[in-house]
Amino acid sequence: MTNLQLWTYCVVGATFALYIFIAIKARASTTGEFYVAGKGVHPVLNGMATGADWMSAASFISMAGLIAFKGYDASVYLMGWTGGYCLLAMLLAPYLRKYGKFTVPEFIGDRFYSQTARVVAVICLIVASLTYVIGQMKGIGVAFSRFLEIPFNYGLFLGMGIVFIYAVLGGMKGVTYTQIAQYCVLIFAYTVPAIFISLQLTGVALPQLGLGSTMADGSGVFLLDKLDKTLLDLGFNAYTTQKGSTLNMFLLTLSLMIGTAGLPHVITRFFTVPKVRDARSSAGWALVFIAILYTTAPAVGAMARLNLIHTIQADSITPDTSQNLKLDALPAWFTNWEKTGLLKHDDKNGDGRIQYVGKNFTGTDVNGNPIQNEMTKVDRDIMVLANPEIANLPNWVIALVAAGGIAAALSTAAGLLLAISSAISHDIVKGIVAKDIDDKTELMAGRIAMAGAILVAGYLGLHPPGFAAQVVALAFGLAASSIFPALMMGIFAKRVNNTGAVCGMLAGLGSTLVYIFWFKGWFFIPGTAMAADTAANWVLGISPGSFGAVGALINFVVALSISSVTAPPPEHIQHLVEDIRVPMGAGSAVDH
Amino acid sequence: MSDAQKYWQANIRLVIGCLVVWFVVSFGCGILFAEQLNSIRILGGYPLGFWFAQQGSIYTFVALIFFYAWRMNQLDKKFNVSED
């Protein structure tokens, strides 16, 4: 066993022992503890748990890579996945906490006095959460197979086993305290390599400032200027300027913001704090903890890109490529990552060295032959995973990245699985199928639903449907076009009635689904797309991923106009709305 | 107008004010006017529009939520609708 593997086993093993210890300490004994951790979570701790709940394998592993290769255009993810917390804090969280029930579909069903509305919300919740869970399962498997070099499915089983122990036993209570621990692991794992690399490149410890600083090589050139110049010289696109269309950037940012605020597993976290006041500040704390990673990610992305290019490619492009990486002296990380298939090279001109250039590059080597790109595959995900190795950081830092990636994936998976199992046991079983079951039976139903959800998620992780990569747009589209508008109107538009709300949700949901399926294939089945997924075919140039905001607008318009021509909601519903608008009396709402 | 209505109106005004700032820093400075702002440099080598898109908007979001929470707590007390 190599030194790196030993470190990885120790660090990952220690974190797993911690999660199991918490599982044993934090068992749930009532439905209140199982669904909302007994509403006793301190707002700062809930903020931390929300950070881990929200930041998934995608945030931890993929986002910096996305930024590294898209530069400025990737800002949509940074703004979209943080700006949603403003909407959540000001428009939803405090009021839903005041209402004081257990699940998101429950509020929608009660406020719009309609089982149909509740069922539509449950379906949206399950589809959005399940599609999201697939990605987490994949992230767990990748982290295990690369760092511990055990087969993908063993890694997945191990991850499922850990989640099973603390989520089935502890419900929201167990999930909350493990998420707090997982946040600490993942943020430490993310920032430590970032600080090391920022110090190496710029001499500034804080990555957020390092990104704006000059290079430490004494040239006095700003890092971002150097990156722009290097990329342009090598025939890539510039880093700090816009490439895509402004309309799509605008709509995608808005869709991601609205979708973030409408994702049930995030909203439910704010049901766990003691007071309405705590729900407000807790959203702020959540964003503080998220911002630590999200403001570090741009630095990681830019610095990793610069490091990768400089490791392979000589500083300046001249016919003489004698400073490029030699094939017979490839570093260990290069060959290791090639084994995973995430990195590939091909010495096209047979000079025994690798040339790494963009598609706009037009230059010739010493023999007069055109220089071609020989890095045939550089997967975005390796920018975070391989970054510490590329920068020659010590083995314990690399081991930490493995533990952090696994923590990010596990914490999000647990939150999603909890949202799914609560919707099944509380909204379907208790709410519709068997209304008169007692607390103990419902708790058992919750545990069984959780166990079932873990098995389904595990199966989907082992046999991911071909469309796994496309479904993120679907999850955000569903949350943005159906759940967010229904919740917001439930609080802010007293006049919206059952018919209006149900029609609005179906219109928003339907239009978004049709728009996505039209270009991606019906139910993502290959070959069934009605038109090629290209900018020329999109209506007004709006990409399917950006459509959620339009779906939300359709939902608002339909719900408000239908409500205005049909009967107003009954008196007790209007009182309910007036009641959730003021914080006073939230304590009494705890009783069920 | 009743106290409950006044409280709700003050709340709506506060939310709208916060969301205007939310919109300006992200969609305004980070997207629509990013190119123009990029000619200004801050904190060393950051083009301003790029900084807003990848750093500044996020810091502003955090500040906005805490400002909102603080003002709402004041309103709760003023209109006597606080939980305690």
C-alpha cells in the first residue's frame, strides 16, 4: 500500500467512524424528531447543516472545473446557487417555519385546501430529489474508486451503508448532526489545498484575494491577466470575458436562483430551528458557510487551469516545444488519472512531448508541421480532484480531498433521501392513504420509506440512466416552475385559490417539461427529440436549462388570472395566511 | 389601516428594497453591465464586472440576508408581533 493510500484510508476511516458515532448518539424517537429534529437546532448549526445539505458532489468536485474551463461564463452557477438564498430567506423560510408543519407538500395541500395540489407537489419533490441523488451516488463511487482503488460498486455499497445507519435511525436529527460534521470535513478539505496553491502562485494566503493578485514569480503580472494572455496565446478563449449569450446567462442565473429557493430538501432544513427569527438568521448563516466554498471556487478554478497548462505546456509558444512535458517523464498523477479515463493524450506529431493548445491555435513546429492539441481528454472533474497532485501538495492534503468529496456527496444524498421518505410517509401514507395511524406507526413508515429510498437511489447509482447528466436541468426546472411559485403565492397572494394554484403548477410544470423534452427527447429517450438542441432552434434563443424562470412566470400568470375569476379562498384559509405572516405564536404551532 | 396591515406593508417595502440590491449586484453588475465595468480594476487585478459575478454578488447576498433579518426583528418589536 502506498503512503497516499494509507493516508486516505486513515482520513476517510476516521470521518466514517465520526458519522457512525453521531448516528448512535442522535436517534429519533418521535415523528417530530424524525422529520424536523424536534425543532431544536441552533440557527448557526442549522446554517452549517444547510451548507452541507446544499453543497453536493457537484459543488465540491465539478464546480471549480466548470469555472476553470468556462471562465467568466461559469459565474451563472456561482450567482445562481447563492442568490437563491436571498429569495429563500425573504420570501419563504420564515413563513413556512411559522406554519410549523413537517413537509413542503403539506403546506401546499393545506394552504390550497386541495389533495391534488399536495400530490402534484409530492411528485415534483420525488422526481427532483431522485434525479439529484443519482449524481451523489456517482460522486461517492468515483471518490472511492480513484483514491482507495476499490471497485466502484463496493464504494457505493459502503456509502449507502453509512447513510442507512444514520438516516434510518436518526431521521432529520441524525442527518442534521452528521451534516454539521460533514460540513467541517468538506470545507477544510476544500480550503486547505486552495490556500496552499494560492500561496504557491501568488504568495497571498487567502484565495479570494490571491485571484486578484500578482504572480509570485516576480514578474509583477496579475494572475488573471497572465491567465487571459496564456489562454489566448494557446488558442483558447479568454478567461474573464463573456462568450455565451447575455439572455441565456440572465435566464439561467434566474432559473438556478428560483430553483434553489424551491428545492424541498433545502427548505425543510429551515423547519428545524426553534423560532421564526432563527429561520431568518439561519438562512444568512447558511449562505456564509456556502460562500466560504463558493468564493474560493473561482480561485481554485483559475489557478488549477494555469497550473495544468504550465505543467504540460511551455510558457510561450514557439516552434521550439522542447520545454513541454516529456512522454517518458510523465508525473505520477498524470498516469494515475489516465487509468480512470478522465485524462487522455495522443502524441500526434510523434515528438515525444505533449502539446496542449486550443482550437483557435495556428502555429507550426520546427519541422513546419502544424501544432495540434494532444491532450485529447481533460475531464473537468479532475481540476479539483487532481489539483493537489498537480501542485505537488503533501499526501495528507490529497487524502483530505477524498474525504471531503465523500462528505459532500453523503450529506446531500442524506438530505434528499430524507425529503423523499418524509413525503412518502407523511404526505402519502399519513396524509392520504391511512389518516388514522398513530405517531409510532408513522415513525416506522418513515424508517421503511427511508430504507426503500436508499435502495432505489443505490440501484440508480449502479445503473445510472443514460440521461443522468441532463437531469440537473430537470431538477431545477421542476423546483423553479412548480414548487417555488406555489409557495410564494401561498404566502404573498391571499386571493390565490385551489383551482388557480393547481392550474398554475400544472401549467408551469407542463411547459417546462415539454420545453426540456422537446430538445432533449421525450423522457430523455435518445432519438425522440423534436428538434436539435441548438441555439438556432431554441424559442427566442432560450436554452432548455434556462427555461425554469419562464415556467415560473407562466405559473404565476396562470394562477393569478384563474384565481381572479373564480371564488376567493374560504375564510379559514385567509386567516391561515394572515397568521403565517406574523411571527407571534409560532411556538403553539409545534403541536400536531 | 390596521397595525397588521402596516406591519405587512413595511415588510413588503423592506423585501422590495433588498431585492432591488440583489438584482443590481448580480444581474446588473455581474451580467448586464459587466463588460463596461471590466474597464475598472479593484483589489489588484480584478476586472470589476468579473469580480461582481464571481465574488462581489455573493458577499452582497450574505450582507443582505443579515440586514433583512435585523430589520425584520426591529419591525416585529415595533408592531408587537415578536415571538417573545
